[in-house]
Amino acid sequence: MRRCEFWIRMLYSALVDADFLDTEQALSHGKAESRVKNEKDGLSGYLQALENHIDRISSRAQASEVNKVRAAVLTACRSAADMPPGAFSLTVPTGGGKTLSSMDFALRHAIKYGLHRVIVVIPYTSIIEQNAEVYRDAIGPDAVIEHHSNRDTGIKEKGDELESVNYSPHELACENWDASIIVTTSAQFFDSLFSNRSSSCRKLHNIARSVVIFDEVQTFPAGLRNPILEVLQELIDHYSVSAVFCTATQPALRKEESKEGIGVRNIREIIPDPKSIFDSLRRVKVQWPENLDQPVSVEILAQRASVHKQVLVVVHRREDARKLAELMPSDTYHLSALMCPVHRSKVLNEIRERLKGKESCRVVSTQLVEAGVDVDFPVVMRAMAGLDSLAQAAGRCNREGKLRTGLFEVFVAETAPPQGILRTAFGQAKALLSENPSLDLQDPAVFPRFFKQLNQVTSGDSRRVQEARSSLSFATTADRFEFIEDQSSIPLIIPFDENASDALRRYKTAVGYQRREARRALQRYTINIYPQDVQGLQAAGAIEQCGDYFYILNETHKNIYNRKYGLLAKGDLSADPAGLIL
């Protein structure tokens, strides 16, 4: 029955898209003319551009073990592209060059087997923007369509009209993914596959006959594992999709690794011997805690971290990050999700410049710095967590192999990881480490076992999505399937700089296309806060509601957004006296 349910979705998608396009052709000819049609032959040109770009990089690259590994990964990807369509895994340590190598595989594979497009699915918008820029540099500025919250077209504003000569080809391609290369978020991809909204479902039929690259595949939510893997198998079996699962920490995706018997069959590894690649890139010494039941006080942790000239410390919670940073030298950097994306990008650029210049650089961060963020520290300290989180943090240590050995130190924090899968993963990692105190974090074989044990103690369908699918309850399926579990958080716009203030003014006065453009610009100034924080900020007069979508931090209370720590949602929330002067 669930196979029938998915077929209905695909049929609905094709009908909806055809109806939209026919209506557009009849009533909005200018918009129809602006739409760029996907040219399958364009993939060959993109592959040639990519190869030329890789050749230029290789000709300038210095001889090093890291660059040897990157060359070996690229060679393996090119060889594996001739393999028949289906499921693939690309198990590469962080810094192993999988961004360009996986795209090289995908383009070659698509051309050989007559597939129509490449879709790259990435968990975080910060990594999307970084990787999309890499693809544009390699393939061409107009080759890549980004579809994520900063560019989403799914929510229409009041006053939008069908006729609009201002639609960009990029925006139109986001509606139905009729383009050669799409880069999107995991949430956008999977929420669409289980949605009941026509605007979300419209693109589904264009996933057929595609190569889909899933980056950082270990981030799939444990409670949605069964519906996700079943739908992926359906795409592979009946819709000519080739799936590539990329990560340094491969989860247990295979059917035989699932207690419910749901998984992906016949996953073929692109790298012939992943362990040899990992062994070649052993760039860090892992120092485990002596006693897993003895936490380190934040005061002692601050002392230990401060002795290093360049160090990254990763902690569990926002409050932990701020408290630790306050105890460290005043020039210590801080990163957390209470800082808006523009602010975080600015700080990360400063961090990279200081690292490059071999200047003093101490950073305290939550786990947002781990997956895909390109920083390279000689010393990284990480609060004990799941093995996947630890390995991702270790990937920020001696990333480029410039040192003989970096130091990755694991410590036991005073606070536990947040409840849910992060805390469960922490417990499983602690059990494995108790069983084997010399556990090798740099052995790729460790992670399938870790994830298999994790899957045994977590439900693969905790939200009963499969039950709703089996009864053809499309609305219930959409309600139960939420890729981002925390839907209670509320967007808050921070007037961080003049660009944010200008976008706010445009949003409040514009309509149609200009209003959508202003809303997208504001995404870069958005943080998510909890309802209880909204209540406190409202009571203090610090925020105002703007439409149904988000709140705005008032100019009179800009002082509660700190240039080091981001939003200070607790404590003194009184207005800044300077902000009250007219």
C-alpha cells in the first residue's frame, strides 16, 4: 500500500506541475518565457568545466598526504561512475575532497546512464551556501540552483499575482526543480516527499532519473529513519534514481542493519578500501577522558583551554558556550545559534584570518561548527558526545595536515547533551568506550556498529508516519513528518546592520516579488527562539510581531543583542537609553 501511496504522490506531482505550466503559458507568457528549460546535454559541458577546474587546482596543489588522498578519492569516484545505477556510499574523512569528487561522480554517472539532473542534499543552509559557491566557481555562475530557506518560493505573500515580469529564472527553477544541478536542504527534500501541499509536491516527479547526493547522511533523524529509507529505496527501484550517501561517519543504512527490516539494499562503496584512506589521513591524536563519570568543571576547562594559543572548544548547549567564553581571555571568540547567520559568518571569517596568520585564536562553540564548517585548529576539545559528533569535531583539527599531529581532547562536561537522540547517542558512545577504552575514532568501521546499536534503542518511526502512509492519509502523513523536529521555535529578525534595517523597511512596504526578495534577505538575520523567550521579550517591549511569520527585535532594545554572544534573552531586558533618544 505504501508503494501505491508513493506512486500517487508522483502522479499528483506531474499533474500539478503540468497544470501550473499550462496556466502560466496561457495567463503569464512573460513568466513562461523566463523559465529556463533543463537541457540534458548541458551536463557534458558542466562536467568539462568541472574537470578543467580540478586540473587547475591540482596543478597548484603542494605535495602533501592530504592532497594525495584527495587525488585518490577523485580517481575512485571517476572509476565508480561506470557502475550500474543504484545506491552508493562515499566514505571519506573530513578534508578528503568529497564536495568536488562526488559531483564529478554524479555528472559522469548521469551522462553515462541518461539521467537528467544532479540533486545535492545538505543538512544545513550554512554548508549549502559554502558548497554552492564551490560548485559555481568550478562549473559556472549560472549552473547551480540553490533551493533552501534563504531562497524558498513556497510561501506566497498576500498581494502576489500570477503575472510578474520580475521573476528570475533561478526562482522559477526552484518551483519544480527543472534544472540540471539543484542544491537543497535535507528538510526541503524530505518534507516535500511527505507533503500534501501542491507547491511542495510539484517538484517530486523531477527527482526521477536523477543522481541524488546526500551529504552528511548521519544527520537523518532517527525517528524518521524508516519512512526515509523506504522512500529512498522506492526512488531507486522504480524511479531510476541513483543515491550517493556521503560522510566520514557512515550510519547503518543497509536493510540487514535494521531491526525493523527497513533499509537500502545493495549499497556499493565508491572507495575500494576506505580504511586505507582514513589511515593515510591520521592527523590527530585522540585523548579520551580518564574517567567517564568525572565531569570537568567549567573553571578548570577554561584554564586548560586558555593555555593553547589556538584552540576550538565544542560544548553541548548555548548556555555552556557563553559561560565558558566568559571565563576565558577577553579576545576569545564565541559561536552559537543565538547569533544570526551574518554575524556568525563575520566571526568565522575573522577566525579563519587569525588561524591563517598564526595569531592567537581561541574559540568556544556549540556543535554548529562541526559538520562542514571549514576551519583548521591545532587543538580541538570536545564535550563527550555520540561518536559521530566526536568524529565531526575531530575533523576541525589539523584539517589540512599542516602539522605532524593535532590534538583532539575529549572531556566530560558538567551538563548533559540535550534530551532526545543527542543524549541517547552520548549514552551509546559512553558504553562503547567503557567496553573498549582505546576505541579508534579514526577507524570507519567503528561507526556502522555505533549506529546499529543506536538504532536498536531508538524507534525508526517514532511519529507513526508509516501508519498514516499505509492508510493513504496524506494530510496526517504531512503533519507527522517534520524533518526538523523542533517546530516550536519562533523566528526573530535581528537588525544587525544597515542591510538588515533596509530589508525590514522594504519588507514592510513592498508587495509581490519585492516583498519576497526582502523576506529572503532577512533570512540571513534570523535566529530561532523558544516561545517562553518570546513571552519575556514581549513583556519587556523588546520585540514586535511582523505578520504571521516572525518577530523583529526593536531598535530601542538592540543592546540585548550582544556583538560577542548574540541574543541575551534572559536577565536585564530593559531598553537601551541611547535608543530612546529621538
